[in-house]
Amino acid sequence: MPAGEHEFVVVANRLPVDITIEDDGSLSWERSPGGLVTALAPLMQKNGGGWVGWSGKVGFEHEPFDAEGMRLCPVPLSEGEIARYYEGFSNATLWPLYHDVIVPPEFHRAWWNTYTSVNRRFATAAAEAVAPGGTVWVHDYQLQLVPSVLRMLRPDVKIGFFNHIPFPPVEIFTQLPWRHQVVEGLLGADLVGFQRPGDASNFLRAVRRLTDLQVRGPQVTVPGRWSRPDRAVRAQAFPISIDSTAFEELARRPDVLERAKQIRVELGSPDVLLLGVDRLDYTKGIRHRLKAFGELLEDGQLRVPEACMVQVASPSRERVEQYKTLRDEVEVTVGRINGDYGALGRAAVHYLHHSYPATEMAALYRAADVMLVTSLRDGMNLVAKEYVAARSDLGGALVLSEFTGAADELTHALTINPHDIDGTKATVMRAVNMDRKESRRRMRGLRRRVMQHDVQRWADDFLGYLAMSVPPPPDLRPP
Ligand code: G6P
């Protein structure tokens, strides 16, 4: 296959921009929020990098184009492919399977078939973009077959894969009818990265159970086919982070601090402001959080208007059945709590089904006394890290589910098991009543971790290990 021109290529389900097609047919775009592009942009700009991904629009077909200092290569997806590959196999099979089967995963052969053909399309686009001996970094559960297809098309390139979500225990993973193919797909990479050491060991256990390959420590040996040498594949944790300094600076801006004050006034100047910020996803434990808050109001441990909660739930995957059901349940619960405990002009829960710009989020973080992260399972949870980065005033308290990747690192948070409603209530009250000395000490500890381990360091670590993987022999490099 002819090689492309980019030394470094990122492959992700989504492109790092939100594209608008203007009336005259021309394109405009805005960089999407999110740490991945921030971390990789300098490297992409330096090396003339390429990014292969879906535009988020049905059937959008376009030649590769330059934006944000990199070459973007859109992969088109038809309506049917979005239904079967994205909403179906990625978000109604793999997503629940990899998140502790919180809702039952659905297994449909037609979804799997489309997942394989779309993964082949992404791999082909990457193979066409990457220069001889270049590096390709593939991201997340939507694209687990890309490494092995790409390896076949371009044995000369280095391939890294990073899984942004948990990797499940083998007892759950093996429910997947196509478990062998997924493991083989991932083993096409030289380096497979995970959020937590536990995810990496789950993957290595799956390799042991499902293949007869040799596994030693973090390394799997894959015998070379067609007289190619054996390959070593390394599986290891690289906990992702945010652009901590940029977020801290944003949260210090005078307009943001002003907005934080204004938010508190608009909410009726409560003594205690609790905050939840999530995509509206069943993995986030929003119902558990609301239940705990509702009971605290019922018990009289908290009272409106002295206390209130803001819940930002950004719309997500709205055509997937389980997400529609969750939205109904959350909205009924919010309505019930407000009906029982609210007063005129004084809601108990301010529920916002929108996405907000980073400035508004930073202001909310600065305004909140207690941040509630109650995920039932979460690869990392970057909201927790954003809250910490925003609190350079050392104010606020973080209540954090032990089922997040972030809990491995953020050991100064108040941790909870969100299934334990009494335990969660007690911990929320501990956060509410915590003396300033303790909360500052905890926030200082949290900030030490988040400010030092930012997304740049994450990307450098991962790419540093990938660079150390053994290069392919010269005869495998395209001429
Ligand atoms: C998680 C996944 C990402 C995904 C994001 C938003 O963080 O790890 O791969 O992009 O959710 O979900 P969406 O389906 O809207 O891309």
C-alpha cells in the first residue's frame, strides 16, 4: 500500500473540530473542547501530523483539509453505519460491557459486521496518511480492530492504542461473542495503554485466557507470520489528565471569578452549593446522587434554600434507548425532589440539560462548595481533575466515587461507594461540615497531583514508551 506523508497520525472516532457547512458549501470549524487535541496539537503542528476521524455528521465526505495546524482526514459514516457501528456496537454493546454491565449489553451480529467494516475504513485511512516508518496512535473502544488491520496494511509503522474507558474483568469480557477478534485487534499494536493498572491486568488476563500467547509481566509475545520476526506488545497504565495549567488560568480570570459570584447570587446565596457535572450517562451515578441528596433534604440534614444542588447533565447519545430511559428517570426524580422540597423561586435541584463553554464550567467549579462525582464505573473522570485545577483558592471539597480511575490518583478526596446511599449521605455531610484547615490540606494534596500530572505529561509518557518499542526491520519499510 502506498505510504502517506505524515510522521504522526492520530486515529479517533471523532475529529478534533466541530464542522459547520456554510450556505455557500464552504467549511468552517471550531476546535472541540477536550484535552486530547490540546495535548497533541503541539506535536502535530511540529511534525505535520494527521488526524483521522468522523466529523459527527451523517454522510459527511470531504477530502483531507488543514485546520488547527494539522491535516484532518474525515471518515464518512452513513446513517445505517452510525446506527450499527456508533450507537449500536460501540455504545449499546461495548460501552455497557466495559462499564460493569450497569445496563445489559446487546449483542447483534449485524452491529458487529458494521463495526468490523467501519474499523477497516479507519485503518485504511490511517494507512494512507502515515509516512514510511511513522507512528499511528489509535484511540478508544470504537476502534479496537484498527491496530491489527493497520499492521497488515502497513507493517512498517509503530502503532499505539489507548483505551479511554475501563477494560472489564475477564469474567465479563468473555460474554462478548467476538472476544477473540477484539483481543487480536488490540494485539496489532506495539503498546496498548489503559487508564488504571487494573485495566491493563484485566486485558493481560483476557490474553492469557483467550490465546496461547506467552505473557510475561506487561509483555505479550506475538509470533511473526509469513517469516516476519516475533513482536512484543506491551500493556500498561497511563492515566490521562487535563491541561491543568490552562484550566487553572481560566478559573483565575477576573470575569470567571465575577461570574462565580454572580452564580451564587442567582441561586439565592445558599450556604452550601453542591455541584454535579456529567454527560447524561448511566455510568455516572446521577440517580444515586439525587437519591442521596433527596434523602438529606427529607431527613432535614440539609434544607432549601440554605442548601441547593446544581446538576449539569450534557446531552449525550440521545438516540440510544438506555440514554432515553435514563433521561426520563433523572428528570422525574429532579421534578419530585423540587416538588417536595423546593419553594417559589427556590429550587432544590437546578437541573441543566445543556453543554456549557469552559468559562461557565470554570465559574461553576469556583462557585461550588462540594463537587459530587458518583460514577458507578468511569475510566478516569476528568471533571474531578478540572474541579481540582480550578480551585487554586484551595476552597471546595471533592466527593469522589471509588469506581473512577481518578480515585487511584486523587487519594486526598473523600471517597464513596455510590451504591451505599447511607455512606454517601454521611460523606456529603462530612464534606459540607469540613473545617477549613482540613479542606485546604486535602485540596493542596489533590492539586499537587493534578497540576504535575497533566495531559501533556500523559501524552509524552505514552509516546515515549511507544518510541522505545522495537522498530520493524528495514525490509518491512515501504520503499
Ligand atoms: C467518552 C469516550 C469518548 C467519547 C466521549 C463522548 O469519554 O471515552 O471516546 O468521545 O465519551 O461520547 P460521544 O459518543 O459523544 O463521542
